[in-house]
Amino acid sequence: MAQLQFQKVDNEVFLIDIRLDGRRRWVGVSLKLEDIHKIRKFLQTP
């Protein structure tokens, strides 16, 4: 199962750590804070 970690760069840019193989892999994405909440909620839904 993938773990997601978010690191805020500024108001609309986040780094997302997608670790599918156990190694850190940061991907920069442009998201708003409400998008982060939607993603987290979606991931917690079984």
C-alpha cells in the first residue's frame, strides 16, 4: 500500500512523496489545500 506524504512549498505548490517501493520519490504538484484534503479523505476510504 502506498503512503503519501505532503510537503508544502507555498500556497499552491506541494511536494508529494509517493513511496511504492519504500524509497522516497518527491513529485511537485500544483494543488490547493482543499485538494489535499480530498485526496487524504479518498485514500482513507476503504
